[in-house]
Amino acid sequence: MVRPVKTIGNPGSWLMQAFGDASHYAKDAAHEISGEARTDLKVKQIGVEDIGIALRKGASDFVALRTDVLFIAILYPIIGLFLSAIIFHRDLLHLIFPLISGFALLGPIAAIGLYEMSRRREKGERAGFRAAMGVMGSPAIGAVLIIGLGLVLMFITWMLTAYLIYTLTLGPEAPISVTSFLWDVFTTSAGWAMLVIGLAVGFVFAAATLATTIVSIPLLLHRHVGVSAAISTSLKVTRENPATVAAWAFIVVISLIVGMIPLFLGLIVVFPVLGHATWHLYRRAVE
């Protein structure tokens, strides 16, 4: 039998092939990011009962997949504690509340693995930890990361805005201690001004984030429609169901507050349940 002769490829041809492969993957990524002009994405009317169903299914996913989910979920409170420790260390006590509240802005992208697990479990496929990590190889990951980058920029902008609000009211000097800071906040007109303005501006950031992400990332994983179509569909869900979306936002905020109180540890359960429930809410909101 004649054995094939192995040869060393020409470096030039190898580079050309590598460039061609890179171009192919870049083209696929660009297609997923831009997507297609979709006109068949129909939004349904949903109510509070749909939120209840989504939460029950989210809790069911968490119970069924809790061993695989815990490793993902535990990272969220650890990151929150790490960021809080940095702020305490750098004497930026006045940014603790903006950090904790703004941290929720990153939730939709942090839950991408949970969406994928719920998607696969719904289809009857294996939905363990590998499935969650496998989402990084999804054709839609480029589009998802674009939205994720937008959320990171939103978070940074919120933190800078919160710092500016403090500087213009109680600042610019940093508070001496937690006790003195709380005293200034609740017993001075400048403190109350900071609270009112901060809450109003924070509401705008939170509402914008929710409106653009309530179904956009699950939709990208499911239908690969592109960034613009995913965001426009999410905005349409919000526009068609304002009361339901507001109720969902209230539940998310209260759940996250409860989860954050005991040193962020409650988020180990709250975060995955909300993440799985978001997938199921998407399935009920978009045909």
C-alpha cells in the first residue's frame, strides 16, 4: 500500500486559507448582528397571569437544573460583593446604592446561559452546564454581545450620572462614614434633593433597559433575527403591554432587593429563577 506523502504547506497559501476562514466567520457574525427585516414577529397580549406562569416555569427550571445552575448563579453575587468591597475600600460610600441598583442593568446579559438552558429544556434536549456554556458558540452570540456592550455602557453612564448628582447636591467631598452619610441624606435638603433626582434618573435608566431587553436576548437565541429586530420587538412588547411590563419590573426590583439584602447571597436563588422566567415570559409574549 502506498502511503500518502505529507508535505508542509506553503506559508502564503496557509495565510490565504486562514484569511478566507476568518472572512467567512466574520460574514456569518455580521449577518447575525444585522439580521433580516422581519415583519412576521407578532407580539401577543400578556397579563399578570402570564407573569405567574413564567415564574412558576422559571422555578421549575431552577429546581430541575439547580446543580448546573448554581455555578452560574453564584458568580453574580460574588461580582456584586467584589464591586462593593472596592467602593468601600476607595471611600466611595456614596456610590453604594447606585452600584447595587445599577448592577441590575447587567442582569439580562448575565442570564444568557440561563435562557439557553430553558430553551433546550423546553425542547427536551440536554440542558446542563455544558448547554449554558455552549451558548458562546451560538450563531447569535455576536448580536447578543452587541446588546451586552450596550448594557455595560448603560451601567457606566448611570454610575457617572449618579456621581455627578452627588457632586451637585451633597458633594464634592466624600462622606466620612456610613452614619454621617445617611444623616446627611435624610436630614438635609441637599440629601433629599439627591434622593429625588437620583431616583427619577435611575427610573429612566431602568425603564430604558427593561424596554429594550425584556425579550430581545431570548429572541436572538431563538430566532436569530438581528439586533435591530430584537430590540424593536422588545419595545413593541413594552408598548403593547405597558401594565404587564410594569408589573414584571416591580417583581424583578423587589426580588433583587430581597436577594441583595443578605450580602447578595439571596441572588443565588433569585437570579436564576428570574433568568429562567424571562425566557418563558418571552415565549408567551412573542409568537
